[in-house]
Amino acid sequence: MKAAYYEKQGPATEVLRVGDLPTPQPGPGEVRVKLRCSGVNPSDWKTRKGGGNRKLIAPLIVPHSDGAGVIDAVGEGVPASRVGERVWLWNGQWKRAFGTAAEFIALPSAQAVPLPPEVSDAEGACLGIPAFTAMQAVRLAGLGPGKTVLVQAGAGSVGRYAIQMAKARGATVLATVSSEAKAAHARSAGADHVIDYRREDVVARVRELTGGAGVDEVIEMNLTRNAAAYPGMIRPHGRVVVYGVEGAEATVPALWLMQNSIALQFFLIYELTEEDRRAALAELDGLLRAGKLTHVIAMELPLAEAARAHDLVEGGSVTGNVVLRVAD
């Protein structure tokens, strides 16, 4: 099979190769998916580059955790009826050497989730990390009617999904962005109010938009950068749901957080409990089948341009998801 892979860490153009590798066979409890699309996420280039003390877990790595395709074979213990099923994938390369940047992948049956007919293969390749992360963040925030949430980085892949999911639950959504173009992107997802953090005082705008009360919840993509602004922005007994940090440590306004009974809730999308994963999958599937989520594919590239795809995501020059088209 054709696959993108690397055998050492470093810049994409220097270490990523596309060539032939053995086609995997499904083991007990596994399915094999003939991939059509592979999603590229920030964690993919960070792992490939070796950032955050990430080490190679095997001599050869096929990157990417997200993808979509069709089950073409099953292992022992998996119903044969799954063959021919369109699916999207999660944790394709988490603690595994062979991810979705290939024509085939074999992985546990539970990690291949039925893809609703309304969702394209490219869109399905955006679900494993961006949409799944947003869904778990919204669930942990306990959003619903009467709640007000601040979604940091509302134009990002996770942020845009979080806006839509929060609105689907009936919450009022404020979102931070870094440009007018990104403001339009967040508004198109349903954000009620957008704050350009490069031009506006975020704390002052949040207080103005909430009548001085502050938001109930924050969905946070970078605790390291944003925690200092929490005082005066979050109402007492509020919560911050954190899915991203910058670096190994962060400084937080601990005394203010304690005095106002603010909860910090961390999670890693790769390591959800079985109960959380089932609940998040069920709600996400319902939103997809009801047509309540829109997906933004910034660019589709062929597998041969895997290095360019990594550089685009690393450079942050595109708004939306970058997807590799593995097969038609």
C-alpha cells in the first residue's frame, strides 16, 4: 500500500516520505479500513517534529489519528456485516505506529465509527480530534439554555465546532478571534458575540457583553496564555474547561480562582474514559445526523503532498481543516 511515513523526527520536507509499505491485516477484534481521507492536526506535526519531548515510539511512523473510509476486512470476533460500512476514525495513531496517512489501516473495531450518509469522507476526517474535542469540552462545561460560555480561539477547528455545539444546546456564545476574517468565520458558526483580542480588551468586552456578571464557562485552548485574564471575566462558581496548554507549565491566578470557587477541568481527547467516550460519540452522532454541524475544509491535498499539508497546519496560514485525499 502507499503511505506517508517518517523514520526520524524533523522538518516535514526532510523526514516525510511517501512510498510502499506492507498492507496491514486485521487482528482479533479489529477492522481494516480502506482510507479515502486522512485529517491533519497540530498534534501530528508536533509529534513528527519532536516538540514537547515527544519521542519516536517505533522505527517507522505513519502519522495522523483522524481519517474516513470503508471497512474492507474484519478480524476474528468482529461481525462480517461491518464489511462495506463507511466509517470515521479516532486515535488512529495514538500509541500506535501506523496511522491514517495510508491506503489502509487496521485498528480496534470500536475506533471505526459509522459515518452518516450526510457527511462526506473529507468531513469525516475532521471528526476524530477537532469535533470530538469540542464535543467533550461542551459536555464537561455542562452547557445549556441560560448558560453563557466564552470559546477561546473561536475560529480554530475545535473552537468553531464548540460554538456550534454550544448553540445546539441553547447556550449564549462569546468567542475570541485574532482578525476580522476570523471573526466572520466564528459568526458563521453561530457565535453571538465575537471579540478580537488583538484590538479589544477581552476582559472589558466580556463584562460589557454579560452586564458585568462574566461568563459561566470558558472553553480554553491555551491556558498558559489566557489564564491571567480570568479575574473579572468569569462569574463565581464558574468553570474553565481546558483542552490545550503551551509548554509544560502555566501560571494561574490561584487566589482569585479559589476565592471565586472557579473549577479548572482538564482533559486529553486521546484518553477519555469509556463512559465519556460513549456519551460524546452519541451526542456527536446525533448532531451529525440532524445536520446541525457545518465543516470547513480549507484544503484537500493528495497523499503525495503530505509534507506540504504538515507545513500548512504548522504555519497556521489556513482557516479550517487540511485533509489528505488518499483515494476516491
